[in-house]
Amino acid sequence: MVYWHLFIAFFRIGIFGFGGGPTMVPLFYTECVKKYKWVTDEDFSDNLALGNALPGPIATKLAAFIGYRVKGWTGALVANIAVVMPVVLVMIGLLQVIYQWKDAPGVYGMIQAIGPVIAVMTGVLTWEFLSKGWKGASSKTGVGISLGLSLIALLFLDWHPGIVVGIALILSFGYSTWSVRKRKKKDGKEGAA
């Protein structure tokens, strides 16, 4: 039954993820965190960041991670097949039809109308991640600095998001390692006194 739930959840993501990876992320969140509770908010956020830093489409990386978390290698395979299958079926079955009717007013209007919906879905997910990160942060100043530097790197320096995520991961790993060592050193000195 778990394999069936994996297949259905990821198949739905594949069907409704119009526009590719970034539009699928809110769907992944809804299915895997809110509905089935296969992963926590923190796991999802961490693996989304890691997945964005790695090459390739985010949808298959998230499907593989969550499928593996739920049912090992078989779960990863089921989740990846399910998330890719709708795209393959649509490409095989409807590519010619879409090509013939792409300039029709109804089809053109439908394509134009979906853009704002995708932007709102992505904005809502971003707001949820930002508010959870803000609440869970031990240093509000650190979050503010990270947010500001990320915006500068993305908007003004035109860095690739994967590079920004990679730098953030390295810096946060370095900072947390340094603070843990500092705390252990402090606790060791207090214990000796």
C-alpha cells in the first residue's frame, strides 16, 4: 500500500507541476510534508537546498530522496517513475496537438494565465520557509545578513542559485562546527574548574 501511495502522490505532482521543477516544489511540500507526513519541514527544507545545489532537475532529486526515505531504493525508483511518467505521456501523446494549436487564442490565454498562479504558489512556499527559518533561528541577525547577502548575490551579481546555496551550506557548516567546538571548549573549562 505504501508503494501505491508513493506512486499516486508523485504522479499527481508530475501531472500538476506545469512549468518544471520550481513549480513542483510547493506540490512536493503539500504531498510529502502536509498530507502524508513522510518528511518533516526541516528535512524538506534541507534537502531542497541540497537538491538545488546539485546538477539536474529538482523534481527527480526530491522524488528520489523522499522515495528512498519512505521505502529505500525501491521507493526511490517508484517515486521517480511516477513523477516523470506524466511528462513522458504528455510529450508522446500531445506534442503534435499542442504544436498545431499553440497560436490559438484559448491555448495562448491558458498558457499566459498559469504564470501568475505559479508565482503565487512559489511565493507562498518561500514565505513559509522564511517565517519558519526566522522563528527557528538562534540568531536573527545572522538570518538577516544571510538573506541580504543572498539577495545581493542573486539579484545584483547574477549568481546562479546553486552557487549561493552551496556557499550558504559551506558557511553554515563552518559556523556551526566552530560554535560547537567553542561551546565544548567552554564546557570543558567550566568542568575543570
